[in-house]
Amino acid sequence: MDKFRVKRKTYDDKLQENIKRHLNYFENVQKVLDAHATKPAKITLRNQWLEKQKVNNYQNEYDRIRGIIENNRVKGINTIEGLNNRKKQLELLGALAVDGIAGKSDDYYKKV
């Protein structure tokens, strides 16, 4: 008599069967959910990269202007006064007067 008894399927068994049958659908649903979850993180990361790029551009321009002023290589439209004004603007934007390797400050080299 036990041979003929049919095992009742539970909800989990039915769920697993449906997942096996429709695996592509569930994979696509999971990809959509993952994409929505990672979108804010990607936006934040991109904004951080753009901010670092902007800071580096200002720092590079500041270093270039300092080099021109120190070496008295002013040519054409650039005057010492104009370059000094731009230098002050860049300092206000956060450019630093750093001489050295890998962003070490002047204080660091005085201590060494």
C-alpha cells in the first residue's frame, strides 16, 4: 500500500520546481534587482572621481603658475600680477603650495 501513496508536495518543493522551469526569468529578475541596488554606488563613485580630477587639475595649474613666476618666464599676455591673482584664486579653491614627493608638506621636510 505504501508504494501507491503519492508524496504531497510542499510549497518549497513547488517553488523549487518552478524555479528550475523558469530559471532564465529569475536570473533576469535578479540582474534587474542588482542593477537598481548598485546604481547609487556607481553615481557616488563617479562623483568622487570627478572631484579628485578637478582638484588635481587645479593643483597642476597652481604648480605651473608657481613655476612660471619663480623662473621669471612670463611671455605674452600672462603678467606677474595676473599670475599672482590666479595663484590666489587657486589657493582659495584648495590648491596647496607643496614642494616634494607624493604630497608631503613643507613641514614634513623640515622635521626630517
